Amino acid sequence: MDWKTKISEQAEKMKNVSLKSLGFTTEQKNNFLLKLYENIEKYRDSILRSNSRDVNKARESNLPEPFIDRLALTNKRVDKMLEAIGVVTNLPDPVGVKIWETDRPNGLHIERVRVPIGVIGIIYESRPDVTIEASILCIKAGNCVVLRGGKEAKYSNSILVEILKESLVEVGLPADMVNLVSVGGRKSVRYLLSLSEYIDLIIPRGGESLIETVVQHSRIPVIKHYKGVCHTYIDKYADIDMALKVAVNAKIQRPSTCNATETLLVHKDVSKSFIPAIMEIFMKEKVEVKGCKKTLKIVSGIKEATDKDWEEEYLSMKISIKIVDSIEDAIEHINRYGTSHSEAIVTSCNLNATKFLKEVDASAVFHNASTRFTDGGEFGLGAEIGISTDKIHARGPMGLEELTSYKYLIYGYGQLRQ
């Protein structure tokens, strides 16, 4: 059997299973999640050993540290997987929920109810924890999920999908609710994107080049975010101690993620007190800083930021700093260079906070908090399928509700249209 036939047969089986899954109960889906929790704990050591094989190969290939950080699983990250499974188990099942109803003058009763989307394809790169996050959310929302992970996470993804399938079978659900595409190499991505008769939605998770490839070649609807150029704006009314803590956390807590701040915007009135203070911390933490011409007059030894830097998603210990004259200038800069991901203001002025939250175009806008909180788990969604910067269907961290569509149910007693 050639690789194309294998992938299309997998997808066709999943389409058939997705139609049966419309009848799966909340209890059945939660039993799967409880069994999965039990099995991940049971196979924890095997998961970590498989991941070590992937990490060692990545190091031998001299892949960059931010990539390896996203690839690596630790006991703490396995614990986060388990925590996500527990939270998703306890979340309300969105399937079948009535979201609107009306009674028409002719006596028809019409309801709009949530239903699964069907078969969802997840195309992602180095993060094996996506394998679990994507699967538990898709299955709890009644969907089937076809996973196409990066080759660098080959061993990690394989064992996790084996555990997912084992857990499904042990509770009486079809193993084909989840499948891993492991054949076809790079060509498998484009082929997967052509299977519109079997796959209902594609969600890419990865770098800009991956997402551009998916958008360019997909015959299937795509929900995406290209990159996360996130900003933290330090307002003239900011509490400086709070501003330092928020800005440092937003940059260095985990700089390889899409919700890490890449540009600091600082109001001119607090620039001479804030910038030297944060530069001291950044120097200690080995953060590479670039700054605008006004910033270079306050601190020495840093490079001047170019227009390209304002557009850059560093995903590393790098940051750009720009001094602005007003909150309007900060908002204008964000709406020009931002990617509609996550933006933050630090201020004690409620009027400025309200203006910023209202006028900044992003999927998540924060007041006095780190951009690092843009995450399904932190938002109480249990996990996330991804962070959408689109404006149609889903925006921001995507949880269970965003993995459903809806249909209309119409109840009558013999009405005929005149």
C-alpha cells in the first residue's frame, strides 16, 4: 500500500467514525479521559524515554535551543498534561447545548444546538504536548482528530497516540477517533490538505512558514495564527514596580512561546526611570535589547531597532524597546505591527486602560497582567487547540466550544409553506 492510499484510508475511516460519534454520550467521552489520565501516569517513564530519543536527535542535529525547549517533555510538563485532562473531564460537554430558540407565528419551534465539527486535522511542529491537548479537546467535543506532527517528535508522538488509542478501546470507543500521519514525509502535509471530502477543518500550530504553506495549499477551511508579535505598553500612569515585574515575566518566563512579549512600548514621561531599571534586569538575565533612537539616548551599548525589528517574532531572549509620546502612539504602533495575538497595558489610570482595551485590535488584551497568560489552561479552558488570530468562527485560545459548530432543529405539526 502506498503512503497516499494509507492516509486517505485513515481519513475515510475517521469520517465514518465522526458520523457515529454524534451519538456518543458525555459519560463515554469522560470515561475515555479518565482512562487516558490513568494510562499516561502508567506509561510516564516510557513517554519520557521516547521524548529523550527525540531531544537527543535534535541536539545531534544542532537544532536551536528554543526549538528543543518546545520539543522537550519533563515530569512537570507531563503533570501539566494530566492537569489538562482532569480539567477537560470536568468541563461541561458543549455538544447538544441549546444556544438559541424561537417560536414562529406559524407554530414552528426552532432551536440552534451545538454539534461536533467532524474530522479535525492538526498540523504542528515540535511540541508533543499538542498531541494530548488537541486530542482531548477534539474528542470531548465529539470530533475525530488526525494528527500530523513534526518528524523531530517522531518517538514522542508515536507513544502518545498509542496511549490515546489504547484508552479509547478500553472504554469501548473507536480507536480511529485519533490517528497519526507517519508516512509520506513532507509531501504528506499537502496531500492531507487536499482531502476535503473527509476532513472538515485544519488547524496548523507552528512557525510562520508552516502556516503560510497550509493556508496556500489547503482545500479545507483553516483556523490559524501566523505569529505572535506581542507588546507590553508601560503607560505614564504605571506603577513602576508592577511594570517591571509584568514586563520581565512577559519576556523571560518562557520566551520561546507565541505569547511572549517581543516589543516594550514606554511612555516618554516614565522612560528615564523605567528603562534603566529594566535594562539592569535584562543585562543580568542576558536578554539582547534593541531600541529606538530615543532609547539609545538613555542607555548605551545596545543596537538601534529597525522597522524589521518591530515586525519580528524573536521567540528567544531578545526584545525591542520604543519610547512613545502618548497612549495613542502606542495603540497606533500595536495596530500597525502587532499580529492580533496578545497585547498589554500597565497603568493605574482606568480611562487609559479602557481606551487601550477598546481600541487595540487583538484576540487578547490585558490590563496590568503579563501577555504570557494567553493560554487555554490559564483561561480555564483546560487546554487549547491553538490560539486563533482570525476573526471568523474562533478568536484567541480555542477550547471546547470553538471545536463545535451548530445546526438548527425545527419542530412542527404539519405546517406547509404558502
